[in-house]
Amino acid sequence: MSEHNELAHHIVGPGVYVVILFALLVGTGLTVWASFVDLGLWNPVIALAIATTKAMLVVLYFMHVRYSSKLTMLTIGAGIFMFLVLISLTLADYISRAWGNW
Amino acid sequence: MPDNSAIAHGSPENSGDAHDEHPSYLRHHFNSVEQQADAAGFAMWLFLVTEVMFFGGLFTAYLIYRNWYYAAFVAGSHQLNVKWGTLNTLVLIVSSFTMAMGVWCSQTRRRSGLVLCLTLTFLLGLGFLGIKTIEYREKIEKHHVPGFHYSLQSFMDPQSEPEVYSEYHDKPLPLDMAVHTELYFSLYFLMTGMHALHMIIGLGILAFMILRARTGAYTSGHTTFVLNFGLYWHFIDIVWIYLFALLYLISRHA
Amino acid sequence: MSATIVSLPDQSTARIPKVNYITKENGILSWLLTSDHKRIAILYLISLTFFFFIGGALAGLIRLELLTPQTDLMATDTYNKVFTMHGVIMIFFFLVPSVPATLGNFLIPMMIGAKDLALPKINLLSWYLYMAGGILAIYTMATGGVDTGWTFTTPLSTHYVNTNVLTTGLAAFVAGFSSIFTGLNFIVTIHKMRAPGMTWFRLPLFVWAHYAASILMVLATPVVAIAIVLIALERTIGIGIFDPTKGGDPLLFQHLFWFYSHPAVYIMILPGMGVISETISTFSRKRVFGYTAVAFSSVAIAVFGFFVWAHHMFIMGISNYAVLVFSLLTMLVAVPSAIKIFNWTFTLYKGSITFETPMLYTFGFMGLFTIGGLTGVFLGTSGTDIHLTETYFIVAHFHFVMVGGMLMAFLGGLHFWWPKMTGRMYPEKISQLAAVVTFIGFVFTFFPQFILGTLGMPRRYASYPPEFQILNVFSTAGATILGVGYLLPVLYLVWSLKYGEIAGDNPWQATGLEWQTQSPPLTENFAEMPVMDHEAYDYEWLEAQNQKRQKEVISAG
């Protein structure tokens, strides 16, 4: 019955979860440490980069997206894309106000 | 290109397992358990996407005002206790781990394991809310709650708060920048409050699940509920990962 | 107009099938607690009609006031409340749910060969959320209304009015979740529950249109939800997020609000466009020209629709660079809509056109939506928008697309699928009359408003310079005719439930799985799961089916 079912939920084992847990804990420590170091403009970039990496680990492994269908990835992609559109086009207005009227 | 799992199978070609074909939890409008589970998972992902857009509005507001009032946001974030914030982050990450383990237990039919994992997740979630309560209480005591006797003293005279001052040696903010710290705290309470609300709902569902899990409801092949709740729980974790980075870690160097 | 494709069974022997979704169970609870998508669609139809007429009555009050240049019928504050509630009810409680919640709910499972939507209980929840929001809206009206305009512009709505902003916001918030759940349900259903052989490119274009609209519902609506939450907190606690005196920016609200409200107009029009694809094909006896282009243009409208929202904010204080960018992007979004109009027109070319009521509404749509859409392009060019915005030009533009477009499509679809939903035909002559009356009434009501707008009459004003009166009188006269045009269908459709001719399975000889089953349908839609073995709008296949059936009848007899 399950040869038709490509989503015969690949069962992710505890080993993977432990590794990811570890990575997330390390990431947390890293980001806290980095916030105490003066890296100027790079501080927010690094903080968001680490946060995004942690989020991706949760999405790919805890939420099984690594083993999921293209549709799932497309759905997530669409959500993230529209989220970025909201932020970037709105911010584009705010940032360009400072440029004055032409 | 047809999506294989979408096109249902007209006739039950598969032999045997007739009883497994139509378990009691298979709803009549679905043709197979796979189709039902597939649809439920997809529906959950779509719901999470709506949540992303819901929080998205708050993140937009945050990014705009942080850009405009950076000094106020730095000063405001120094008022947050990074130890509690880090602890909360760790608590949630571990709870995501226990939730994922719970999904594994459901898939491998380990009833007591599932109950244990769900209970741990619940307790960790409760712990998160407990820490948040401590943090909120501190904010209330220091009059940093917008709209409720909000006080600018910590920002215009940082030395009046020795514990924070000894860490960061903030310069006093001029009045017109200090007033914007209220905006920072509005966003802090809004974003963490909205997050906490989602956690409370999650804990409610989790409590219900623990009771059902004890009867073996999720360890006899019907893993959908646990799986999909897990997605919701991990989403809450991800939102916190970003909230922590944006609200707590703005600029902690002296 | 004697040529017709209507083919009804012999009325002396025809009967409504004994077992159908209406007769399956009796009692009010079997309707209020149903999970049958068809029953839920009927529940929506009844409640939508109710809210439509409330919104319409408010429109009547507006037009009555505007008969004279002075503010004489009602106080200015009251007028503000009337047009606000007209907008709130018509948009959130009529236009957004109209086609998706009635026709979409009823037909999508049938069109794809499924027994129900993927999440039937969530479907019912959607209706209850809609009703809760609607009751809140009525409560708002009963307790003094709200006068900020349906757009809740800050800081007016947060700091300067004492009216029911919060309850209206809550009503819209709740209705928004109804919409989100409907869209979510449709997306899951269309992806996961298609019958064997029903590939994406064999789907009726009605389904594609609803798929695109559902993407918008799911991705855009949550943003207006958070915007409403922020307004509520600003009004109650004064968090300062939209308050300039506290460093906030009122424009932030508008960004969040229009991020939803622009895609909302596509949520409103796309399902109507889906109806047009079906009717134009059936009444030209021809496949829709450029199926793939029409399908993809629906999705393109949905995607591009997310990039243009600030064209509602050109004069509000966004930066000139933002004005430039959003104006350019707005030019893009007109293209897929135009593609559809071209493809529908080419569908007509060399088709066998007949003029039954749904087709009359379709022609009305084609003309009026084109005008409305083109005037949208004028408004999208920021140079002209600066002069035309906040005038009656805008009012005319959106009424052309929403009423001349969407509402005509809804009525056309309602008539087209009425025989399927009820098993009965409506009376053809009076329905054709109603369609023509609606068209005439519409043009008289809203065309003068384009002129008024270019002459400079502002919108949302209860009084105006006396030289504008003649055009306003035309407009009000048209509104009266329009009202008649909308009232007639209610009367004769209800009449037809008892006295209409029996329709049979496929009175229009249409393709589409929904027409291959009885009218009204069974609760489970199909006696056995259909297999889709032909392309969409395949009239040759239909002809072959008919001949096969005739042979069977002959050999049986």
C-alpha cells in the first residue's frame, strides 16, 4: 500500500535530533557572545545570520522539511518570500524618505 | 505533471490490509489514510504561513522604528536581562527537541515515551512562561510598560540604575530620543506578548494531547495530530529565535 | 433572441431527483451543523444576500443625500457613518466572500471530482466566523456606527473619533479569519483531492481563479489582522506606534492596511473572472482561447498584486522614490488582467454565441470591467493620480470593477449554476430583463461619477458645489434603476424554487464534471468517483457522450 505514498513519513531518528539540538545550543551561545563584541554594522547581520541558520535547522530537521515534498518547500518559500516583500518594499519607502524630494 | 499523492486511487487495488484501509479515523471524503494525512499536513503548513505574515507586520514595524530610533532601542534593550532571555531561548530549543522526540515516539508507537516527551515539552513551555512572567514583573516594577505610568528615568539618567549602568555605561539620552524608548517597549510587549499568547494556546492543546496520548490514541498508526502540533510548536520556537536576536541582542557591548 | 442552447428534459415527465443534498436530512440543525460543502454554500448565499441588501440600503442613503448640493438629508457626521458602513459591509461581508464562499464552496469539489472540501468542519467554522463578524458589524451600526471610512486611516481612527472603531475592527478581524480558512481549505483541496486523471491543466479555469484568490486570502489577510490589532492597542493604551507625537508613523498603518487591501481587490475579482471563463465558453460553445495563458495570468495577478499596494498612498507622504517604484509595478499588474480580456474576446470569435442571462451578465462584465480596469491604469500613473485621487474618479473606478465587474460575474454565475444547485431553471425572459436593467442602471449611476471626479468633486463629502448637481441627479436616478435590477433576481429566483422548470443534469450542455451529475447533486456529489479522461472545455467529448447516451436509450427502448 505504501509504494504509492512518497510521504511514508521518513521517520527521523533521535540521533539526528540530538545533533541538531547541539547545533542549536552552540548557535545560541555564539550569538550571545557575538552581541557582546563590538563589530559595528556587522552585529545585526551576524545576529540575523545565526538566527536564520538556527531557524533553518529547526525547519529542515525538526519539522522534517528535508524529507518533505516539493510542495511543502514551495509553500514555505512562498510565505518567506511574501514576508520579505512586505518588509523590503515598506522599508524602501522609509529609507528613501531620507533621500529628500529628488 | 500530476502530483502522485494528490490523485486518489479509484479502486482498492491493494490486497489484504482491508481493515487498515479504512480505520476509524479515516474521514469519509478522503480516499485513503495517506491522502488524509497529506492534506492535514499541508493545511498545517498553510496555517503556519499565515502566522508568518501575521508576525510579519510586527517585524516590519520593529525594523522601521529600530532604524529611526536606534539609540532608544539600544537603551531599551539594555533593560532586558540577557541571562533570562538566553535561558528562555535554551528552554524553547530543548522543548523543540522533546517535541521532535515525541513525534518519533508517535511514529514508532512508543506510548509511554510519547507521554514523557509531551509532558517534558509542556513543562519546558511552562518554564518559558514562568521566566517571561519574571521578566514582565520586573518591567512593571521599573515602570517600563507603555501607557501605564511609563518612566523615562532609566534612560535620561542611566546611573540611577546601577546594575544596568555597570554593565553598559549608557550615556543619558536627550528627552526627544528617550521618549522613543516607549515605542521600543510597545514592540517588546507586543511581539513577546503575541508569542506568549501562541504559547499559551499551544500549552492548552498540549495538555489535551497528553491526556489522549495516555490512552494510546497517537501510537496506533494515527500520527497526524502529533506531527502537525509539532510543526506549530517548532514555529513558535523559530519566532522566539528571531525575537531573541532582535529584541535582546541589539548591542550588548559597552 | 430565440436561439438558445438550453436543453431541458420533458417537463411532463421530469422530476427533481428524490435523493439529493437538500432532501438528505431535514431540520434546521442538519443545516446549521452540516459539513456538506453544498449546504454551507447555501447558508453563505442566504447570509450574503442579507448583507448585500443592508449595504445596498446604505448606498441608497448616500445617493439620496447627494441629490442636492447641501447636506440636508442627514448631518455630515451621519453621512460619514453611512458611507463607512457601506464600504465595510460591501467589502468584507459581501464582495470578499461572495463568489468563493457560495459558488466556490458549492462547485470546487464537484469540478475536481471530490466528495467534499479537504476540511469540511473548517468550512463550517468559516461560515460561523463570517456570521459572527457580520453580527458585530450590525451591532456597530446599531450602536452609533463608525465614521472613519472603511480604510480606518490613522491618526483619524486612532486619535480623533469617538465612534465604534474597535467593534468594526473586530468585525473585520473575525471576517478575515473566515476568509483565511476558506482560502486555506481551497488550496489544500485543489492540491490534494483531484480525481484520477484530473491534472492541473485539465482543471476548469474557475478552479484556477479560486486557487489564485486563495493564495491571496492566505498570505495577505493576516497582515490586515495585525494592523487592526495595532489600531486597537493604539486607541486603548496609546502605544504610540501610529502617533507622531510619540515618534510613531501614521503611514505605517496604511502600509500594513493596503498590503492586504490591494490584494483584497484581486481576491474579490479573480473568482468573478473564473465565472466568466466558464460562461463565455459555454455560451460560445468553444474552448476558452489560450487556456494556459488564462490559468497562468490568474496566478500572475495574485503574485504581482502583492507588489503594488502603495499606489493607494501616492499623496499620503511616502517618498517620491517609493511613488515611482510602486507606479511602475502597478503598470505590470494590469497586464495579466488584460490578457484575460483578450483571451475571452478571442473565445467569442467564431463561436456560436447565444444570449441567455448568464451571457448577458458576461458581456456586461467584459465591457464594464475593461473600462474599470483601464481607469485603474490612469490612477496607477502617479502624475494623474495626484489629481484624481480622493475624487469621484476613484469611486467610479472601483465601482466599475467591483460592481460592473465582480457583481455582474456573481449574478451571471448564480444564474448559470442555479439549475445545478436547485434543480430548477429561473424564468428566462424576466431574468434577461433584469440583467439589462442592471446594466443600464449601472452605467447611469457610475459613468457620471468619472466626469464628476475629473471635474474635481471630492469623495466622502456630503455636500458639493451646485454645478455638480445635474450629474449627481443622473447618478441617483441610475441607482434607483440599479436597485430594481438587483431586487428582481431575488424575487424570481425564490419563485423558481417552487415553480421553475425542472432543469435536468445539464441544461446548458456544458462541459465540466459538475454537469455530469444530477441536479441538485447528491450529498457525496458523485455516485462513483469520476475519472477525468478529456481536456477542459472539450465540446467534442461532450458531443460523443451525448451520442453514446442516445444510443443507449435507443437500444434500451
